[in-house]
Amino acid sequence: MELLPAQMTALRRFVSVAPELNTQPADGLADRVRTAAFNREDNRWRMHLTETQIASVAYGLYLYRLTGSEAEANRFARDYGVVYRPCPDTGVPTAVTIAQGAGAARAVGTVAARRRRPMTFELCESEGELVREPGG
């Protein structure tokens, strides 16, 4: 996984305030953030993360977007296909998996109709569970 400096700043803030949060970062994420390597040529931070840790990064960027900056979470969603959104029924932040590609021509949910690339996504039934679109 590669993150831009602004995304890494948001992720470091998420990890640093972890003791104050009800939903903690995924196990091992703090260590991965501390040991991330910076590539000067690409201007990116590189880390190896599990799917659970990737979802946790998306949650951290969701929290960061609540402070006013959506760019980091939007970029992460485009690059890695995971974003957190409030569930329409409960308002609870829920992981949304975005499948991209030629076979992903329909949208299930409230977003994606105005995108240049066709996308599909599905709201997860339970918080933190990633649901992938068939063939996505």
C-alpha cells in the first residue's frame, strides 16, 4: 500500500489518539505506521497491511474527514476501494467497498452515478465487515 504524505499525516493522528477512541485501530496498525518507509521518488509512504488494517485506515480517514478535509479519504477510496460512510438507517459509520472495473456498471446505494469510471458498491450489513460485489 502506498499513501500520500497528507494521508499518512491523518493516519498518524488516528493512531496517536487511539486511547481516546471507542473504536480502536486494527491490531498491528500502529506498528505498521511507525515502520512505514518513505519513497522520495514517488513521494509516497509504503506499508504492507492486512484487509482488516486497510479497513481501519479507511475508518481513520473517515474520522479525519469529520475535521473538514475529505481529500485524503476520497483518494484512499479511489485507490483502495474502501471508504466509511454513515449508514442511512442508523447513522453508524459503516465500511463500504467500492468495486471498480468494466463489469462494475451499476451502483447499489446512493453514490457513484456521476463518476467517470463505472463503480459498484454495497453497504455492509454489520460494522467493519467488507462486502465485495461479485466479480469485483
